[in-house]
Amino acid sequence: MRRSACTILVLLALLMAPFARSRAQDAPWPTRPIRIVMPFAAGGGTDITARFLAQRLTEKLGVSVVIENRIGGQGNIGALAVVRAAPDGYTLLYNTSFVVTSPALTPNIAYDWQRDLTPVVGVASVPLILLVHPSLPAQSLAEFAALVRRPNSDLSYASAGIGNTTHLAAARLLLELQGNATHVPYSGGAPALTDIVRGVVQFYMDTTNTAVPFVRNGTVRALGIASAQRVASLPDVPTIAEAIAPGFTAESWQGVMAPTGTPEAIIRRFSSEMLNLLTEPAVIERLAQSSTIPMAMPTAEYRAFLESEAEKWQAVIRAASIRLE
């Protein structure tokens, strides 16, 4: 009799499980603060954008949306913290391209972004710009291409670190042009920019949000924008694609991901709120002040974008034999 009763209870539990999962997924969200992990230091351009958007989301969602900086490992320490978090919609990752480039840069990385993380929404992008020191005898992209193609080229270029977007963009451009130059990695964007201003290195692919003031005051020369269209902040600077390398783009993009298993209803809600936010004129204007362009990519589109970026940049990493030291 006891065995029969136990069997009935097990069957009832199995029958009720789908309904329990449904109720859990339909539970109100959010009811407590949302933590968005920023895997880079506070005060940088990406961090500033994330904090501005988090403040606006706080107003819309009715709970605090807080940015938590978890730095280190080229972004992977923060990503791993999100991977290990409960998939309940209260811990999210503010990601950049590191999630798709890390597998090619770092052997035995501790997580698989396609398995362990779920794309939520593509947020914004900042085009990169090719900067040269004024002493470099190149007034155009064509003249720059001729210089890096010289067999005995002694040019050097800065980056914000090995495997950083600024490094990969320059490496890809050199591959496209069949040119060569010596890579000089720095510990971040600020010292890299400082040394091109000083003439220690000859060129640097920086993000427009930090480069524009230096271009305008003449301390560096801008030769080309690595976006599909010219940017409003520097309308006279051509795109690299239109001048010398058709189809060439390189942008520092940002998005939000969640631990795999996060309920789809929560992903849809967060994505919808962010997409609506990114269409507000005041938000667009605020982002434009730092040359940041809203991407506003829904979940499915952002997933396809990530896969495309992974293919593009991992190919560059392999072709240029880039490895983290």
C-alpha cells in the first residue's frame, strides 16, 4: 500500500512539474535590484554608457539597476561570475567583443559563451578611427597603405592591450593591406593615446569617443573611420571601406547577455525595455555626445551578430597569430 501511494505521489509530481516551471517563468519580474556585471574598470567609455543606461532603466523598471565592476582576465572574470550566477534575471553581463574573441585568444577558457550565456540585446557601438602622428608622411589612407606595404617598414602601432579591439582592428587592417608594422601593446587606451600624441608610435586605431578631441586640436591626424558610414563628429574623415578596403568595419560594440536558462519572458522584457530606451531622442542625443551609436538589436538579431563577429575576429586572430601572453 505504501509503495502504491509513493508511486502515485511520484506520478503527480511529474505531472505537476511543467505547471510549476510555467508559474516560475510567469512570476513577477523584477521585484528586487538587478545587477549588471561590467567586466572592465569604472570610468571608461563603456562603463559610462552602461551606467547612464542603468540609471534610465531604474526609472522604467521600478527597481534599482546597478553596475558592478568585476575586472580582470580581459573581461572573462566578470563573464564567469555571470555564468555561475542563478539564471533568474537578476544578474546580467554587459559584454563587449571579448566574449567572442576570447576562445581564440585564451586556451582552455573556463566557459563557452554559446553554451553558458544567452544573448539578450545589442546596445551600442563606437566606431574605431585610424590615427597617425602628424610627423608621419601620410595625408590619406592611400599614402598610409603605401607606407605599411614597404618591405622594410619600420612603423609601429599602439593598442590598448593584446587582443583588445584596438589591436585586432589594426591587425585586420594590416592583413587587408598586406602591410606590416610592429605592435606595441599598452595597459589601456589612455597610455596608448598618450604615446601616439608624443610620437613614440606612428599609428593607433582608437575609439572615436576618446579620439575626437585630439583630432580637433591637431595633436593627431585622423585618416579613416572604421564604420560603414562617416560619423557626424568628423564628417570630412572618409571611411576606410570607401577609400582603400571595401567592407572593412571595426567597432567597439556593447550588449547584454544572461546566464543560460534565464526565462525567456525575462529576456523579452529586458530586451524590450532597452530597445525602447534606445529610441528616445534624449538618449540618442546623450550617446551621440560620446560618438556612441545605438545598435538596438533584438535578441535574435544580436545572437546572429555575435556569431558573425566571432567568425570575423577569430579568423583575424588565427591569421595574425595573436595570443595572450
